[in-house]
Amino acid sequence: MSDSPYTPPRIWEWNKENGGRFASINRPVAGATHERVLPVGRHPLQLYSLATPNGVKVTVLLEELLAAGHRGAEYDAWPIQISDGDQFGSGFVALNPNSKIPALLDRSGPKPIRVFESGAILLHLAEKFGAFIPADAATRTECLSWLFWQMGSAPYVGGGFGHFYAYAPVKIEYAIDRFAMETKRQLDVLDRRLAECEFLAGAEYSIADIAVWPWYGGLALGSLYGAAEFLQVQSYANVQRWAAAIAARPAVQRGRMVNRTWGEPGEQLHERHEAGDFDTKTEDKGSPAAGAPK
């Protein structure tokens, strides 16, 4: 590997031309760029998201809650087209000052509650409905440890490996090697844990699995970055078993469709307002998001 000719300047300056595929939406400052009032449906739970791995976590949990009989988990799901910069609209920034999907507005109480960061939304909903989070202290702690493991680890998979392997305008050997190594280490962490038990917290399917599956299950099943062969994902037998079992759950299959605006039309449900929407979905006549954002 040859030495890079690049020498960092004394003071970094933003060069939008170096942004690659996401140059039109990436910027070094926060805040809204335009006024946009978010739509509001009839249910107490209003979700603003997109079916990237972080968004899928929340719609899977909501569909699992409904499948388990928690009628209060009915929700409206509105797409936030991140490739178009919807996340920088004033209404969305008011819900999530970090301008990342997903964001949830819980209107079920006397005062609306905003919840942002996917892990926080999962924990909020699990505690609200007393479901998909273990009751006993030891198992609950194990569940939360894996939930927070995912929140801390996945940026190495998405912003690290996925970005440099699939999206960067220039392939950088050092960056791809560095993040491929870390991604494989994380897959090995999961594989060793799943050799010990059926699910991450133990015998129970929980928000830990729901958080981890869209990222690492996606890698294991070959739906992220086209990198299955590169990462030799078939070698992680326990992750493969776990990923396939979760993928077969009907609520998971529904949840991964919600706010999906790319891929096969039959796998897309751009907005979700009631269970019957899965039976009456139609192909979007607007402009889909460019590719399948991760």
C-alpha cells in the first residue's frame, strides 16, 4: 500500500465537492435549512422515518407490539426522504435536533413527548408497553447491554465500513481494511454470544435483537452494501441462524416494509396509517430515494 499524498491542513475547511454521493445533504453545522410542518395522523404515536437499518428497528418493534395485542401501539409512519434533505426541515429538527431518522412523537399523554435516537425510541416503547424487555434485573441488564452495544458499534459498520466500501467516491485501501476488520470482529462477538443462547439477552426475543438485526442480520443475509462475499458472512453460523429466524417473523417482514421507498414495489409501504395498508399498498408515483440508503 503506497503512502497517501494527502497532508491535512492546519485548519480544516469544508469542501462540498469532496462529499461524494451525500455531498448535497452533508454539512458541518446543525439546524433547519427550510420551513416544513410535519404531517400528523390520527394515532397517538407519530413516526417520522425511513426504512434504513435505524428506521427499521422502530417499525419492527411497533409491528411486534401490535402483533402481541398492544392496541395502543397503533401508529402513523411518515417518510423522511434523507436524500432530499427532509431531515433538515424545521418540523423534523424540532423533534430531533440531530437531524437523523427516526424520530417519534408520543401524544398518548397529557403532554406530547419527543423521542429521538433509535435506541431511545426502542427503550421508550418497550417500557411503555411492558413488552420485549425482560422483567428480571439480570436479564434486563443483559438486554440493555446489547442494545447499547449496538448503538455504539453500528457506526463502524455504517459510517465506517459501509461508507468506504460502498459509497466513498474513492476506494481507500486502508479505510476499507480498517473497518472491514472491525466489522468482522463485531460479527464474531455476536456469533460467540449466539452460540450460548437463542437470542442476545438469553431465551427471550427482545429489543436487543430488534436493534441489532437490521444491521448485522442485514449483513448476514446479504442485504447490506453487497458485501456478503467480501466479509465471508456465511462463516458466522450462529449469526446466520439467528438472522434467518428473525427475518421469518411476520411482524419483522411488515416492519421492514414501512417507509421503504426503493427496491421491489411489493416490498415498499411508503406511509403506514393502519394495518390494512399492507394489503392496499401501491407503487409510489413520485421520486424514490436514490438507491437503498444505509
